[in-house]
Amino acid sequence: MRYLFLLFLIFSCSKTVEDRCFESSDSLTKHLKNDEDLIIDNHDMQMQEYDVKRIIAEKPDYLQIVNLREFRSFKKDSIELNSEEIMEKKWKEYDSEFKIFNDKFSKQFTFSNQQKIDNILYAFGRNNLGFWLCKIENEKPSAYFLGLSFSHYYINEVQEKPIINNGFLEIEGSFVKIIKVPGLPGYDDYSAIEDGKLFKIKLDDLIKDSDSDGYNDIFENSFGLNPHNKDSDGDGTDDFNDLNPMFKSENNKFTQLYEMLLPDYGTENLRDNNYFFQVFISDCDYFHQIKPKYHVLFVSEDVKLQPKYVKITDVSSYGIDKIRRNKSNPNVFYIKQWGSSSMTDYSAEYKDGQWILKIGGGYII
């Protein structure tokens, strides 16, 4: 961790705010979407290079892997999961079966495999960041991140044995690889590399929260927060309640511009959804300083500085480009916003203390 921190300092000091936030080129055809496609392609190449031996060699230290003689195969689990008849039955039963989890967690996860031990309810959860163990004890909800990349680990939807056993989380699944579906940007499919795995994590390791901020150490290490300081950015708000826990929020015109371009979820109040995050790839200080309406995390553009988990797991589905200047008008700038299958090009004019945005182009696939 100290080594990574020193690298971050060196990286931060080597570039100015101008370098990190403004395009050096005047070309209006250059945009982050192209760069992001390249980054994703590079990630895809890295993911495709993974085989069983490499996945095992790079597995987290806290994870135990057992080869099963009898198991539910990836093919059986995934085919049944996609069966229209089974899916219809599943969703009819889902709301009632997991009502207490949906209520307590405000539908931040999709749940499966509920289990009760004494006065504690457990369920397996998934969201855009990955896999979680969700718990309700004395009416209080808690969620613990597993730190297993969904790029390499598939967890069976149907677990034929209890997921909590003798102080361990035990879940059956497979090693997989992601396959991009041609002609469908942003759509991923999976292929099994090897079936019949039991993934075991000791509960004491999983629930460990060294700074008692509400996020387990595995989560904080996976996304670059400080597991030994409940207020990673030192702004006076603990990470669990801080909408922007990695950086102190500031108030300047360029930060306001980035705030205007954040994905919009309408009137839905997401402030208290502590396990819902949008993850952005950016080194721009102005972007880092936003005051969002929901929880956000940032990943460095430099792959060498990214936590191991996000290097191999595509958790960023939205992005905002660096700012480009208009040489003839110092109050006009250009900036792009992109999603998994869309891109919008804006001109932004700062006038009378506020931004005026105009759409200049883009595409939706």
C-alpha cells in the first residue's frame, strides 16, 4: 500500500491540473469514447489471456477453492437461468421471497439463496460492482463485498447447499471468461473455462472492517479507499455516508460543469443507497471534486495505478471527457459524455455565472 501511495504521489506531481483536465489537442474529432474503447479492448485482451492456472495464481489470499466431484454445471445453471418459463416463475416468487432484503437494501442488489441462522438472515447479492454477502441482523442491513471479479468467477444462481457453513461463506460456481457479442456494444456473454468449483471465504475475513466505517476491507482495497481510515478523503464525513468518499468536494465552475453531465436518475433519491456506486475513470481534479447526488468512485486512467480488482473487472459504464478550449472565445468549451452504447458532444458556454449546454452531436446504438 505504501508503494502504491508513493506511485500515486509521483503520478499526481508529474502532471498539472491543465494536463489532467484539458485536452492538449484542438481537434474536435478526438474524444474519450475512442480512448475508452481502446482501454476496454486492452482489458478484453487481458481477460482473454486468463486461463485456470492464472486465475488460481492471482486469486485473493482469503479465497479457498475446492474442486467438486459432483456439481451443478455452468451450462445447466445458465440455461435454466435464461429459460423463459423458469424466469417467469422466479420473478413471481422473487418479490415475496426477498421482500425484507429489498426493503432493507432499497433494491440495491438482486438476491438469491436466502438462509436464516438464529436471528440472522443471509442472502447472496449482486450489483454493478460485483458479488456481495448481504446480512440482516436485528433489523440492521449490512453487505460485504467478495472482491471476486465477475470477469473470471461465475456464481451459480441455484446453490444446492446452504451458503453459510461452519464459519465460511461457501458458494458453488465456475471459472469463466467474458465474450463480447459482435454488433452489440456493451453486451457481455460468458463462457465456462472450468466447472465444479466451491469458493470458500472465512466469514471473519469477509466481514472484517478495520476502520468500522460500514465497508469491509475487501471492498475498500478493491476500489482504492483507505481500509484503516473511516474518512479516506479527510473531509469530515465517513466513507459510508460520503457521496464522494475518495476526494474532497469543491466549488468551481469546471466542477459544476462535470456535475451537470453526470448520469441523471431523475427524481429517485439515491443518497442513502450506500452500496450503489457509479465508477468513473478519470484523473481530472475538477471531476474528482464534484458534489454528486449519489455515491461515486474514481479509477485512475493509468492502469498501473488501478487496484487489482478494477484492472480485470469492467465496473465503469459512464464517462466524461477532458475539457477542450475554444481558442476564439475563452468562455466556450467542448466536452463529451459517453455511456456503454452512446456518446454526446456538448459545447458549454460559461455566461453570467452559469453554464449553458448545447448538444453538438453524438450517437446512440
